[in-house]
Amino acid sequence: MSEQRFIATPKRTKEILQKYQFTFKKSLGQNFLVDANILQNIMQKAGIDKSCAAIEIGPGIGALTEQLAIHADKVVAFEIDQRLLPILSDTLQAYDNVHIIHEDILKADIQKIIDMYFKPNQTIHVVANLPYYITTPILMKLLQQHLPITSITVMMQKEVADRMSAKPNSKSYGSLSIAVQYYTDAKILATVPKTVFMPQPNVDSSILQLTMRQTFPVAVNDEDYFFDLVQACFAQRRKTLRNNLLAYFKNRLAKETVESVLQQAEIDGTRRGESLDMAEFARLANAFQIAEHA
Ligand code: SAM
């Protein structure tokens, strides 16, 4: 198919929108991609080829779905907006390897869909231009459910991509960085101008790639306990670790116990949360968990 006829061009997108009298719903984060070059780039960086399967979240009118259909073996796309279903069956009629599922991704049983549509042991990549209002819940769901996914390559708000991929001692580093990097190796592939979207969003965007880890980078005794403690260490960014921990354990542990656990874990309480790397947080969480349950 000639590039001129790809869905992801301003001309073709306008034609489709007009034909169906489609009006954007801001509440559903509808900013459609109108730049085929960016999509080709995403296909390449995501490693999409005819041996693999792809999951898309929010196909819109099918700009990215079309590229996935061309490059992957099979595509499953979840779309919440019913108005887009007849449009997608029109725009994607040339491709018989796409299944559109009319469902809220946050409610979907993704493992069941994988079992239904993909070959056993097929490499699965998630690729999406995410609805920005639920970027974090979508990604945390994908990460925490231990799905058989190899990588996630997604367009999202630049500020959120910065936080997910941030390293210690940077402004964007926080509990979200730890949560995402516990499960994946996170890399920003590109920053994207607003002009590649229709309508243009108010914020800048980045393409973030999350490669799922085969083994966890640190050993934690209890994942929930670990993530709660990390969050507590960032509760008030300007406060020292000691003060955040004293506030967090106020009704649970004596002040002296908090001090002695810090010493045991060999972490200086005058440091700030943002200076600790994941291994130090793991040491701290394991030491507090043992102290609390002793
Ligand atoms: N992939 C298309 C593109 O790049 O042109 C559209 C991307 S647009 C940023 C986000 C899409 O996600 C919209 O089609 C929107 O209707 C859909 N969406 C929003 N919330 C959703 C949800 N909870 N579950 C599934 N799809 C959702």
C-alpha cells in the first residue's frame, strides 16, 4: 500500500473523521497519530515482525493498528469507545489478522485474550499510543499481572515517561520509577512534537520502551510491603528519610526501633529518599519487615 493511503496522515484522517462525523472525546484521551514515519519508527524499535503478536490499547481509527497488522502476525486491540467500532471495521477491512475487542482495558482479562488469540509461546509485544488520563494504571496492570509479554512500547505524556525511567538523584525519580523499573528495563526512545497528533495535546509526548525483566533486580521479602515503604520514603520529598519513616511508622514502631533498623540496613537517615537506589530500598524494606514481624 502506498504511504499516501496510510490512515496516519492528516489528509486521510480528516476524510475518515468527516465521513463518520466523528467528534473527539477529550475525556477518553483521543489524540490520533497522523504521522506514518513515527509509526514506522515505532514498529522497528519495538521489534515487530511476522513471527510475533501485538496487543494495542486504544486503536482509535486504526492508525497504529494498521502498521501492526502489516508488520506483525496477529493484532488484538482493546477499544472502549463504541463509536469507533464501525469506523475500524471500515479502515482495517484489508487486514484479516486484527481483532478489535470492545472493552475497557482496565477491566479486561488480558491473559484470557492472549490464550484465545495468540499461538502458544508466541512473542508478544504491547504497542500503543496510550490514553493519557490512565497511562499509569494501564501500565501497572500490565506489569503486575505477570503476563507473558516481552516488551511494551508506548507513546505517553513526556513528564510521566521521565518519571518512569528516572534514575536516583534526579527531579523525576520517585516511587513510580521504582515500581516500573522493578519489573522492567525502562528507556525513552524519542520525544515527539505535538504536531504529530490530531487534535494536538497540551503536553509534550515521549515514546517509552519497557523491556520485561526475566528476573527481579532485587530480592524483596514482600512486594507490597516494599512498594508501600518506597512510597513512604518519598511522601515529603524535602524531608529526610528518617522523618518520612518516623511519620510512616508513627503508630507501628518505636522511634528507637526506626533508628536501629536504619543502622542495621546501613542507610544514613539524614539522606533523602531520592538518593536511594533500588537495592538500598530493598535492604531497608526487608529490614523493617523483619523488625515489624519479629
Ligand atoms: N491508537 C490511536 C492513534 O494512535 O491514533 C488512538 C490513540 S488515542 C491517544 C487513545 C485511544 O484509547 C482512543 O481511541 C480512546 O477511545 C481509547 N481509550 C480510552 N480509554 C480506554 C480504555 N479504558 N480502554 C480501551 N481504550 C481506551
